[in-house]
Amino acid sequence: MQNNDYQKYYVPAQSPWPIVGAVALFLIAVGAGNFVVEATKGEAGYGGYILLAGIAVLLVMLIGWFKNQIDESMAGLYSDQLGRSYRQGMSWFIFSEVMFFAAFFGALYYARFIAVPWLGGASNNAMTNEVLWPTFEAMWPLVTTPGGITTQEMSAAGLPTINTVILLISSVTLHFAHVGLEQNKRKQLTLMLGITILLGCGFLFLQVEEYIHAYRDLGLTLQSGIYGNTFFMLTGFHGMHVTLGTIILIVLFFRVLKGHFSPDNHFAFQAGSWYWHFVDVVWVMLYIFVYVL
């Protein structure tokens, strides 16, 4: 018996963008590593230039790959089955991001609730506090390093709280943009999406201000021991995700202006919305565990 109920499944031609993206990430990793080492030692080097080159290559890759995907979608090459594959792929991608941040939150938990108390003599390690530096106190955050570098704790008040409010509002505006798309209200869609992008840019601007405040006023740097390391690791990687999310929303905004997406066919917008809401949820957790507790 012949079965003709199969759907087409578009298989794209060979693409250069995966290898270009790999090269970009390699340059970013090497450049960022060298830049941090050079900044720590106060030396001039090529780390910053390599980092900028990696970012430039990454932007080229994103523009090229996004263009290919958009052209394929607008040409009607995708089927319902491919749409389900995209949804599964995006779901697994967000799950991998959850595990990514779970590892960092796990490192923070271990340092704060296990390692530091243990070094202070908790459990069966009563002698440890006698062999560490004389001023060691089993407290969080550790504001003094073995080398004598002191720092101050970043308060939850001020910029962190403002940024939390900004991201929470951005989730609301993006939700109403999605509702506008589903109801074919293009003005609502455009306005709410534009506001979301501005809020994302505002968050990134204030995070830069926060880092300047940390370095200049609090002495909170990457050299500030485990507290400085975990603080910049968590907030820095989250800021990178906000940057990527903002770029995605900007691409979606220009697609909306060109008349792309319909109430029945808008997975790209939905995927960008999923990612943005995920970033917002991570920030709320980060705000609580890094700034408040």
C-alpha cells in the first residue's frame, strides 16, 4: 500500500556559518583570556584586539546565518514537521542554558555554604582556621584575600534593583507584543517590541555603570578572590545573554517592519520570546542569590 501522507522536510545546502561561528568563539575565548591576564598584570598586549576580532566575526556569522534562515522561511521551504523540529531544538537549547547557569549557581552555593564554613573550622576541620591568613573570617562575602586585597560588597539597592525592574517590565512588554502578533495588531506589536528593545539596551547600559562603580568605588574586581570571581562570572555571562537576546529582538523588530510573521506563522518571534523570558527568570534568581542573600 502506498502512503502519500509524508510532508516535505527541507534540508539546506552546505553552509559555511557553523565553522565561521566556531572560529569566532575561538577568537573570543583566546582574546578574552589574554585580555584579562594582561589587564591583571597591567601589561599591553593583543588580547583586546583578538577579542574585538572575534566579536566582529561573530556578528558577520549572525547576520549571514539569520539572512539564510529568513530567506528560506519567506520562500515557503519549511513544513509543519520542520517547525516541530525547530521547537524541539529551541527547547533543548534553553534546557542547555538552564544547565549552564545551574553550574554557576552550584559553584556559588558550594563556595558560600560549604567551602567557606569548612575553611572556618566547621564540621571536622577545626584546625583550618589556624593555618589561613591571620585576618581570615568565615563570612560571605569574603572581603579580604590572602594577598591582603580588600573589597566591598555590591549592594542590592540602586542599580541592581533598577535593572531587575527593567527586565521584569521588559517581559511584560514582550508578552503584549506577542499578544499583538497573535491578534494581528501590528501597531501594538511594533510598539511593545520596540519598548522591549529599549529596556534591554537600558539594562546593558546600567550594568556597565555598575561595573564601573564596582571597580572604581568598591574595589570589587576580578582579583577580589572568590567573591569577585563569582560575581563577575554570573553577572557577566548573564549580561552576554542579554546582549544576544537584544540582538535577536532587534532582528525580529526589523522583520516586523518588513511585514514578516502572521498570527499562524511566527515561530522565530516565539523562539526569541522564549529566550528573553528565560534570561529574565535567570536574572531574578541571580538578583536574589548574588545581591540579596
